[in-house]
Amino acid sequence: MATLHDVKVPSNRQLWYSLWIPGRPLSSRSKKFKPYAERIKAEARKQVQGRQPLSSPRIGVEIIFATREPGDVDNVSKRILDALKGIVYHDDNQVLSVNCVGLRLDHSFYARGSNTVFQRLLSGKEFLVNI
């Protein structure tokens, strides 16, 4: 069972941004990519507030979301990484690692010690991208 404690940023990694994106992440197979990408871009611009894209050649990205439906977490990251290009980092070739966590909200899900971040994820109304 996954808990938010399982997806913490390693202590040796700098956290530059924690972006909350409204809605649910879509699969790379979704036909609704254009409005989805625009929504991610607009939200990233607002939360980054005009800062220059990161120039580090070693960026790690963590995507955390809650879902009631089974799905491919590997199909979620591509669209998000593409949408953040030019806003959070110059190019997605700077991204060396991606950790995509789908918290399954079904009968087997159990959480103890919930906090504000975890509660936001459980609402299913937004997802978190840590960079």
C-alpha cells in the first residue's frame, strides 16, 4: 500500500518546485491533449511566477496523483513533461528521472497519519508535480 511517506523527496535532492495542477492527469493516449497541455502550462506559469526555466542538466520529476481507476502510470508522465518544457526547464532532455505514483483509491487503500498534502491528493481534484 502506498502512502505519501513512500514518495518523499530524497534528502540529497533539492526541491525547486511543487506544482499543484487542477484536474486529473491524462494518459498520453488521450485525445484531449491540447486543452490539457494548455491547462498545465498556464498553471505552471502562474506558480513559477516568471522565474527563468531551470538550467540544471540533472532534474528529477515526481508526479503524484490519486485514482479510483486502474491505469498506466507510465502513460501519464509524457504529456506533463512536454507541457513543462520552456517553463520549468528548457528542454525535457534535462530530466534524468521521473517517479510517477498513482495512489489507488479502492477497497485495498489504507492511509494513516494523513496531512494537508495527502488530503489534497485524495480529493482527486488536483495532482502534484515535484521538480
